[in-house]
Amino acid sequence: MTEQGFKRLAIGLLVLNTFLICALAGAGFFYLYGNVSTPPSRLPLAGEQLPSKLRGEFQKALNDARRDVRSTGLEARQARVEAAALMGKPDLDGIALADALKRAREAEYAVRAATEQKAIDFVANLSVDERRRLADGLIQREAPQRPATK
């Protein structure tokens, strides 16, 4: 290889390595500081209207409520799995299927009731203005995004 060719190769590799290093640094930065959030459930979205300190406390209260009834949520999941297994059998047992779905539904209602009760307890300690903000968030969440068409 000639000296001219070697210089071109070295410069080309230097430029390529510079781009690779910058790409890796950017990916690492995004990995460490990127804000990829999961979509929150319905009640926390309503809490977005609250000041940041109260919003964090509201989220914590709802998470605590869900954590307290985690075993009930697992019972609901297990009942749904059981229902799916019953549906997959060649001979369908409608009574057992209805019972499994009923247990799942009752467990899901219990989880929702516990979460809503925790939200009620939290809201009871808010000022009227903060409760109105929370109500506005619920209304915005429930209002249709675009007008209904015929």
C-alpha cells in the first residue's frame, strides 16, 4: 500500500470511528436520561392537573392501594387463566366457566373499589381549588377527543 493510500485509509477510519463513538455516546445518554414513560391509568391522568408535589402524593397513594390489594389482583388473573383453560377444553363446562369469570369480575371490582377509596381519602384532604383541578382532569379524560360523526 502506498503512503497516500495509507493516509486516506487512516483518515477514513478516523472519521468512521468518530461517528461510531458519537452514536454510542448518544445512545448511552438516551438510555440514562431518556424519559420513556408508560401510559398511566385513568385516575393518575386526572391527577396531572394537580401541583407536582400533590401529583406525586396522589400517585403514591394510588400505588399503595394497588399494592395492598395485589393478592386480589392475582386472584382475578388466576380466575381469567382458569376461564381460558376451561374455554379451550373439548367439552365446555358452562357452569365452571361462569363461576371462574364471576370470581375474576368480583376480584377486579374489589381492586377498583380499593383504589377508588384511596383516591377518595386523598381527595378529602385537598382544598376546593385542588379538587376542582382534579375534577377538570377527570372531565378532560372522559370527554371525547373529537366530535362524534354520523
